[in-house]
Amino acid sequence: MNRLKYQTTIKNGQLDLPPLDLPEGTVVEAILLIKESAETDETDYLLSTEANRQHLKEAVELLKNSDNYIYVGFAE
């Protein structure tokens, strides 16, 4: 038996899963494990949408080039 694991958030009562690379008609068995915490983990929230993931990826790429840094001096 093969297994796939995805973590997602219920939106409008629906599971939001990526397309699965499985042939049409494949029989699957799903088990839902529901987190006990009512609070959403910040990382999960930040990565919850494609737009957020893309924005964070671009921000990390910008950090790789120190020319993008803004240096602030301290007044004495």
C-alpha cells in the first residue's frame, strides 16, 4: 500500500488538496487527523495559499542579495 500525506485547512467545508498524480478510478482510503489546537500555526497560515507561498519565496530570494538590504544607523 502506498501513502501520501498532505496538510491542509478546511475552507468553506471543503478539503483543499493539490491534484493527485493517480490514474482515474484509483480507489483511495482517507483518514483525517484533526489538530486539537484551535489556533492556527503561523507557518501553516503563511503557507496556506499559493500567493502567500510565492510572496515568501520571492522575499527569501531578495534576502540572498545584500544589495537589497537597508542599513539604518543609530543616533548617539
